[in-house]
Amino acid sequence: MTLTATRWPVAVLGATGAVGQAFIRLLDAHPWFDLVEVAASERSAGKSYRSAAKWLEGTLPESVAALTVKNCTPDEVTAPIIFSALDSGVAGDVEAAFARAGRMVLSNAKNYRMDADVPLVIPEVNGDHLELLTVQRANRGWSGGIVTNANCATTVMAAALAPLHQAFTVTKVFATTMQAVSGAGYPGVASLDILGNVIPFIGDEEPKIETELVKLLGTYRQGAITMADIVTSAHANRVPVEHGHTVCMSVAFATKPTPEQALEVLRGWTGYEAVRGLPSAPEPSLIIRDEPDRPQPRRDAGRGRGMATTVGRVRADHLFDLRLVAMSHNVVRGAAGGSILNAELLAKTGQLAGLARQ
Amino acid sequence: MTLTATRWPVAVLGATGAVGQAFIRLLDAHPWFDLVEVAASERSAGKSYRSAAKWLEGTLPESVAALTVKNCTPDEVTAPIIFSALDSGVAGDVEAAFARAGRMVLSNAKNYRMDADVPLVIPEVNGDHLELLTVQRANRGWSGGIVTNANCATTVMAAALAPLHQAFTVTKVFATTMQAVSGAGYPGVASLDILGNVIPFIGDEEPKIETELVKLLGTYRQGAITMADIVTSAHANRVPVEHGHTVCMSVAFATKPTPEQALEVLRGWTGYEAVRGLPSAPEPSLIIRDEPDRPQPRRDAGRGRGMATTVGRVRADHLFDLRLVAMSHNVVRGAAGGSILNAELLAKTGQLAGLARQ
Amino acid sequence: MTLTATRWPVAVLGATGAVGQAFIRLLDAHPWFDLVEVAASERSAGKSYRSAAKWLEGTLPESVAALTVKNCTPDEVTAPIIFSALDSGVAGDVEAAFARAGRMVLSNAKNYRMDADVPLVIPEVNGDHLELLTVQRANRGWSGGIVTNANCATTVMAAALAPLHQAFTVTKVFATTMQAVSGAGYPGVASLDILGNVIPFIGDEEPKIETELVKLLGTYRQGAITMADIVTSAHANRVPVEHGHTVCMSVAFATKPTPEQALEVLRGWTGYEAVRGLPSAPEPSLIIRDEPDRPQPRRDAGRGRGMATTVGRVRADHLFDLRLVAMSHNVVRGAAGGSILNAELLAKTGQLAGLARQ
Amino acid sequence: MTLTATRWPVAVLGATGAVGQAFIRLLDAHPWFDLVEVAASERSAGKSYRSAAKWLEGTLPESVAALTVKNCTPDEVTAPIIFSALDSGVAGDVEAAFARAGRMVLSNAKNYRMDADVPLVIPEVNGDHLELLTVQRANRGWSGGIVTNANCATTVMAAALAPLHQAFTVTKVFATTMQAVSGAGYPGVASLDILGNVIPFIGDEEPKIETELVKLLGTYRQGAITMADIVTSAHANRVPVEHGHTVCMSVAFATKPTPEQALEVLRGWTGYEAVRGLPSAPEPSLIIRDEPDRPQPRRDAGRGRGMATTVGRVRADHLFDLRLVAMSHNVVRGAAGGSILNAELLAKTGQLAGLARQ
């Protein structure tokens, strides 16, 4: 069938895991997208979703519970829009196969994020990077495409820094993260490792933060991204929090703002214009708190239905220019919700036109 | 009586609080010190210790349980060595009164830490700073004295940085702390604030870190401390951990070491020579871990009976020279145990001579 | 003014505490009640609500933030409907003063719960007990009245047992509670007491459970409650959970049901008819789970916007007849939300008629 | 070699898991036992212990770190005394093979616990049950043997009830457990399942409690155990606690004691005489607390180096006779330490005589 009007059938790959479940929760009753297919590993394929997944949070929609889990191939999964929660170990080949088969893949995996012709997008921050899709299709001969969202800790940072970068040009960032256990999926972090504890290491997280940030804050021009000229030093930690990654940052700028100037910019920021009013777009996208002890993950991760980023403690720094704390929901804003907002932006800007259900 | 030989009577001020209780635990069966008096606020004075304090951890020694809580005055409390766990709100006057009355006060409060003639000491790091006591007595006309130990988060940092500073000269430090709830005393942090949460703020903590570090790593010469020329940017956080403050640091040096050179220095470090062999001195004082995910507070805070500092993740930094993580027990190493080690060093170096029990 | 139509002005006493804040959250945009006044202790009176309270959860409505906190007297607080989150230490006199002044007081305190002429009500369970108000007014000469809701742990039990009691007549109950920290208010339980711990004691909780249950499950007839003939043995524990009290029960009945019969009754239960469709009434009121590991407080406390009770593990018992586990949100269902539902039932059944704003 | 004198070589099967690691910690510097071999699954066999296991707690002894992990067969593992931390899935065949090969197996698995000729022993409670070994050897033609310790939650209960059973004859027990995550091994319980949560279910735990207790409190006479005539109703829960299982009990007796009589018995109890003075025997074995809020797992699990059971809240019950709370360390008292104490008792009573290293 050819798609018309304003509703698209969508599928979720990796649907049984923690991020896959978040996709299902967020797509329930979505005004534009109908979740029609779920797919996962061979172990789950052929079972009903209800029996294949241990449902972790909230209520499993009945319509999804009854779906039969498919294999992650474009032959079995026919929807034109593919939300991928696949692990990077398998995402590379699978996501490419779907893009080649004419589908639009919204990916949470790291595999393609840094490819020159793959958009790495937080809609409010760099929604214009989606134009890379044209280059990607030309380069790869794909009728579909792959759009990625960033690592969940990097997403917190980019959302908070984008307004400041646009106004004052960020040059250096020290970042220490305190990340929730849900970032490691399910079963993920063993309780014996994290109860009453801090683990000062998350495998491969610091390099992701250091590389993805410069692309997210980079500039799209004539078919290519010019990376932002920012050097980042990251310290990644796991803490006993369910949802919400908190990041303490010290930031240097080309044009040094006072804390008051920075706050004015943060408060006035509205982000990439086309995003406003999208079904999953939080309003506001950035919440600035005055209290000295905010943001806090347990109290603020749910703001804007999990899509808002909360920023606080904007103050002077002794070594660089500003210190601040930012936090957002790692599973919603930093994963499934971010992908859905990317898809909504593609839909609104006409970039889903021509996709067909197989 | 005049003190002779190797045992000293000691008292604890603020004995009912969390740090006071740690003093009592650590002084139980101490080879040099006999805890003979406990004192606290008026609310507790006159009661038996058993009935005045809600004992939090381990076993309350019977000999202490039976003591009557005294008021915090040098008239009532007669021991020549005074361990003070008083809050800064009252410590100023009380500690001075004891010093004036000829007692040696080992203080955990911030009041006198930055005074030019008051030693701020972590024995392995800057045990020689105790020589300031001579200046202090001359300046103030005291027959006793006040020796302070540092804020508990600063203690972690100074213990880890001291070897590197001696070898390579630290110039800049970014530090993000993840601090245990016991650092806030009892009842301290409300469980509704910290369960599954991070609080990105601890009142007055960042300034303490930024100022105390330069004194701890400073140099004693001819009656004065030359402050270390280090600029620090601190981000203090509370996390749901019982004991153990973890600090992520990025460090710049005058002489840039490789991670390997830094590790060699850290591994070879033994600290101020006179400290070795003291009853409370851990051996080693610094534990260097190779695993990528250490130190961890729940698993490492107890090392060296709570007195060792564990360091890990020594690696290159993109902005400064090195990144590393350090952690120690905030109540033992960072408070009561640090005071006791200070007193042991005073005892060993003859600086308790002449003190008399009233 | 005389009240007409379907909107009532309401006030919250004890508005700055944890339960008071829950009232404010739940009354925000309430279809029938307008929160027009907040009152608290002398310490807060005269301040703006924003400055008087440390807001704990969600977003403080702007309209409430701007209110000036009043003293808890019927002279200052004029609304006809009074939600009281006062501590039992002060609730006795204050609530009586308001009832005497013609107001309808919905109380969370224990003071009047067991008085023979005071309704102790969970609407679905024993909404007909509200008829006691007529007796109360006659007895006491009040133009207003006091309606209480039960202790939060008892509320869980009564909600789960009511259908079984109506069908099979409960005679004995063993109950072990695992209660959330929010049940102790704010600051309430110290984090040093509860992180990674269980406290097998909650002051005065077991007697409340043992006495209140027999009134809740009792029978209203001709102006009096006949207590249910149930003996309860309670074991109350505090666990490191934010919200949601979990109760394990073994139950004996006059007419012994099989687990299947019990499940059929539980699943078919709809409760006191007049409650259905009220703005705060959950639908369903009881959620029965088949999975062996439910209910769980973190995952189920929010069901029915915090007003539903979740029951699971209904199975045979070796000593009595049935074992089961029940759980509900202690601050919503077990406190503020319960009071609001009581008020809604009073409104619907015409029992607020005649109340006037002063 | 034939064993002489007072030192025995011992091995640990399942050495890489959480209980296996506890064996290694507790056997370090043991006065009677030398840990000479570690064995685990094929996946680990052939590796050094250091590389095969992720060490969870405390310090891995260097002497063990260097051992090569063996396969769990009596050909490879030659020690005469075998501490088994094997899962029940494999323990059945493996433990029998070792017993047949002449080794004394101290087992933590459930497989043989309820066999009529297999001792299920908590030394202080029923050390005399070890005499079943004679029957076992005769029945099975084994030169070695199997001695089991009980499920960790049952161990708490039996240790607390034994004195009361001996004095007053327990007939009925309601028990609700709140069990630590370490009871599920490593990685065990996912942090997403238990942070800020209670899971009211532990697979297979309630039947173990209900059956093992009657054997532990049974009577050995002429080659057989007469089961205690006790009916138990168990409710098992997982709580976010690291170590220490807490059990709330209501208990009925043939001879009804007052709480005071019960306390007198509990305080005066010393247990099976031969146990006293054994290297791992705590003194006292039972700790009775007067405070209303004890025992608490985080504060009391380590008492008696993890081997003591703490009992509190002994009070009257409305349905049965007494209520009380008991708690002990599930990994030490309830698993590895219990096995070691069993072995020590066998050694002291001459029941290891004749065992030879292969």
C-alpha cells in the first residue's frame, strides 16, 4: 500500500528489551504512528509478545501483547518506519538491510552514529542534520535510510549545551556522569554491584560522549557536517538510580558568558523551530531550575513526559567559564522517545513521503 | 597528674553524633589512648551515654555506655587530649576554650582549618605541618592547641594527589564528588530525598574543597604554610551510599606525567615517614587498583580498617593531563580516624609532652 | 456565600508536609473542589506557600504557590471542606474546632478514628458508614463533622479483604507489612537508617492495624457500627521503598474458600455502588495479578493514579485458609487520595449540602 | 596421605559464585582447614582462579588467586573435605560422586537435604543429627558422606526457634521473610527489579522453609530423624538489602510461654554443647536485643563475624502465642559459614577420621 494521510504503520526491532518496551509504551495511542509489528531475536520469534517479554514498567497494551514476535528481517517485518532498539552487536547488518529495503530506520545503536552520511540527531538541537539523508541515499543507493540518536549521556549534555554553544561557542567540556541502571538494559546491572554503591566505569561510554558531542553540536552545510571544535573529557559513573542520567559539567567558551547571560540564553531557547508542536516534543524542551539542589533524577526525569532536559546550578567556574548540572530521562529522552521525535520530525518535514509498506 | 609512658586519657566532644560515635568505635581498645570522658550538648549532658545516644553501627563498648555525658567545657572535661566532633556552629568557642586550658584539640570542624597558624593535617600527606603548633601557641598564648583535619571530600583528593603533586606539581584540578549520606551526620539526609536519587548539591562543600586542598598540599617553611598553587573546580553530589566518598578528577601538572609514570609514583609512595607504624596508619596508605571499575565505595571504603584511600582508573585526559578516581571512608579516614592518626603522630613526635590532665 | 452547583472551595491543613503536598497535587484541576486556602503551623503561617514548603514531588501549582499560609483556625480558614493532614499531636483540638464551626473535616489523623460516632471510611469498602455523621452531629451538637480515613497499612488490608469478608467472613488475619518511607512523612526516616536495610518496627503501627481493620470491615446498622469479629496479628516493617505499602497476609474464614473461589470474588468485586464514577475512584478499584511476583510497590503503586489496590499471590495456606499479598500507594490511596474520595462521596450523596463558606 | 593431627586439606566446588567466594573468604587463615583446590564449571576450569572469577567482596587471598580452577570431579579434586556451593541443577550427581569416592561433602544445595539418611544440620541446633552419617554410609555403601545445611531463610528461623522448641514445643509458625539480594547469587537479582522495590516472591523458597524446618527441629533417635510436628506458613519476599535475611514470625506452642519466659530461655540458650569453642562458632550464638527496632540486616548481619543470629521484638501475639523477629547473614550463617561449622563439628567429634587425601 502507499501511505497517505497522517498515520504510518511502524515496527519495533529489539522489542523485548528495556528500550524496546519503552518504544511500546510511548507508541501506545500515538497520534501518527500505529505499532503493527514487533521483532526480536530468534529466541523470541514466533511467540506472542506477552509470553516473549517480561514486561518491566507500566501496562503492556493489549494490542501489543497479542502480536506474534517476528524475526528482524525486512522480509518478515513490513512496516515502512522501523524503530530499532537492537544491540550494537547485531544492529549493523540488520539496520542496513532494512534501509536497503526502503525503510526508514530510527536507530539507538552506536554502529552508524559517526558515519559521515548518517544523521545523529536530537531534534531540538540539530534537526537540520536530517538533510544528510539525501547524501546517505545517494552514497549508498538506499531507498530508505538510517537516522540515529545519540548515546543517552551525550544526549543530556548536548541538550543543555546547544543553546550555549549557539550563543557563546563551547570549546572545552569536563563532564562527570552519574547514570541510572536502566541505561544498561535488562537484566543489566546486578543488584549486588550497585545497591549502596557507585561504579566509576561504564564500558565504552566515555569515548561515545567525547565523539558524539562534536557531531551533535556540529554544523550541516552543503551535504556534510562540520564537527564542532570542542574537546571533551568524560568521567562516566553508574549510580543506584532507576531512571535519569545526571551530568556535572565545567564548560569553556570562545565568548565567555556570565552565569546570568548563560541563564538568559537557556531560558529563552526554543530549539529547532520545526520541532515545536510535534506530538512528542516537550514544551519547554529545557527546564531551568533556580533551586540549588536541582535537577534530581528521581524527581525530574519524568518532566515533559520524560522528554524535557532539566538544567540547574548554572554558576561560575574557577578553571573554565561555567559550571552546570543537566539531567534527562535516559530511556525516554535518551533512547526511545528521542527516536520517536526524530520520526515525527521526518514526518512533518515530508521526509517520510514515498516510503511504502511492503 | 603528669602524663608519662605511652597511655593518654582522651575525651570526645560531640560524642552522640555520627562522627562522635565513630571516635568511640575507633578508640575502643586503642593501644595508646583511653577514652575516659564523653561530652555533648546540654540536651544530653547528665545522662548516661547509653541513654543519650542512639547507637548507629557496630557495638557500643560497655565501658563507654556507662559513662555520664558531660558538658563541653574544660572544667567538666579534664582529659588532656580532646577529640572534637562538634558542629561548626559551636566548635569555634568550645575548641578555643579547651586549647586555652592547655588541651590538645583534634578538630573535625571547619572553623579553624584555614587559620594561618592552625595545622590542617592528613598525616601521610603533610604531617610536618604540625610544626605550626609552635607558632600557634606563641601567637595565641595557648598552652594547648588545635589541630584540624580536612573536609572529608577534600581528604580523598589530597590523599590521592599528594604523591603526584610531590613528583609532578599539580596546577589544576577538576573534581566531581559522589558523597555518602553518612557525611551529613545523623539524622542527616532524609530517605525521601536520596533513595534512588542524586542530589547535585551539598551546602558549603565546594568552597571547602577548593580552599582546603591548597593548604593540605602546601609547604611548611619557617613557621608558615605556603599554599600550593592549584586552582580547583569542584562539583559536589550526594548519592545513596552509606559510607565512602568517591571523587572523579582531571588533573593538570607543571611536569606532565604519563599515566604509567603517575602509577609508578602512586604505587611507590609511602608518605610522611613518621606516620608508618602508627596504630591507626594503614599499610599501604594508598591502594592502587588495576580493574577498570574500582574503587567502589561499598566494596573499598573499609580497606585498611577504613583508613586507606583507593585510587583507580588512572588514565590520560583530553583536556588536562590525567584522569583518575579516588575514594575513602568519609567517617573514618575523612573524620574520626583522621583525627586519631593526627593524635598518634603528635604522640610519637613528642608534641603531647607537657600536657597534663586537669 | 451559600454553596450551589458542583464546585466547593476547600482548604488543606498541614499543607506543608508530605501528605499536605499530596493533597495539593491531587486537588490540582479537581473537577469539583477548588483549593482556596492552605494552613500549617505557626512557623509557616504568614509566608507564601512557595517559601514555606520544600516541595517534594512533581510540580507545585502556581496558584497554590502564591497562597499565603494561614493558621489552622476556623477563623482564618473559611472553606467549608477541610482536608486535614495534621499530625495527631495537634489534630484533636483543631479538627474538632473546625467541625464545631460547621465545616466538614476529612481527617488523616488517628485521633477520632475509633470514636463510635466518627466514620472511618474507605469508600469502596464501607461508604455506608458515612451515615454515622448524623449520629455524630446529634451527639456533639456540631453543624459540621469529622470523617476519617484509616492508617495507610490498614487501608491496603481492608481494600483487599473487603470482598472476601463480604463473601466468606474473615475471622483471623496474620499480616506482615513492608512499608515505604513516605509513610513516615518528611524528613521522616533518616537515610542512614534505611539504605540497604529493614527496620522491623514502626511506632504505634501494629495496634492501629489491629483495631482499625475491625471497624472498617464492620457493619453500619441503625446509627452504630458493629465491629467485625476479626482477630489480627500484625508485624510492621519499614523497607527502602519510596511509595507503596506491601502486606503479606494469611487469612482464616468462617466459610473457607478455595483460592479459585477467592479469586473469582476478588475479580468480580466492584465495591460500594455510589463510589463508581467519582472523579478520584479508580476503575477497577482492585487489580488482581496472575504473575507470581506481583504486586510490587515501585511498579504498581501508581496504578489507578495511585488509587487502585493491587492483589496477587492468592494461594492456599497451611495454617489458615488463604495467603495473599496486597499493595497500594500509602500517600495517595492511604492518605490524601482517600480523603478526597471520601469528600467526593459525601458530595455525591448530598451530605455536603448546607455547608456554607464563612 | 593419611590425615593426622589438626589440619585438613579442603576444596571448594562452585568456587566462582557468590557462596563459593564466601567459602574462600572464610577459609582464609582457617586454623584447621587448608584450602588447596577450587573447582567450578567447565567454562572456568583450566583458568587461574583470579581470571575465572569476578571477586565481589573483600580481598581475594593471593594463595587462592593463583590456583588453577579444576573440574568438579573426584578425579581432579583430591581433598578429603569438599565444600560444595554448587547449584542444585548439578549438585545431585557431583556431590554423590564425591561421597562415593570417600570424601566428606558439606553441601549447600537442596538436593539431599530431605533424604532420610542425610543430616540437615545447624550445629548449635541439631549437631547430633550428624550421627545419621553412619546410616547413610551403611545405606549407600559410601566411604565418604554428605552433610547438608539448610536454606538460608530456614536457617534464621531454626536458630531462633530451637531454644523455644526445646522448652515449649513449637506447633505452628507464620513466617514472613525479607531476604537480601545476595541470597540469589551473582549476578542474581537485576537492579531494575529491586531498587526501591519489594518482590513478594522467591521461587521454591516457601516450600523449602515449610519442609526443612521440621527436619532441623526434629529428633534423632536410633538412626532416624523424627520430624518435629510443626506446621509452617511462609511468605517469602526479596528486599533491597545486600546481606541478611529478616524473618517476622508468629509462633504457637504446646506449652504457652509468656514473652518473659521466652526471653529467659533465649538468653540462657547455649546450644549443642560440642559446638562451643569451635573456630567458627559465634559466642553467643543467639543475640537478644531489647531495642524495639532490632534486628536490622545492615547493622546486625555481621555480628559474630556473620555467624550469630539476632532476635528481637519478642512479644505476645493475638492469634498464636508469641511474635518475634530474627535475622542472620544469609551467605555466612546461612550458607558458607554454616558448612564450615558443620565440618568443624565433624572434625571435633572424630567423624573426619579415616578420610584420606586421594
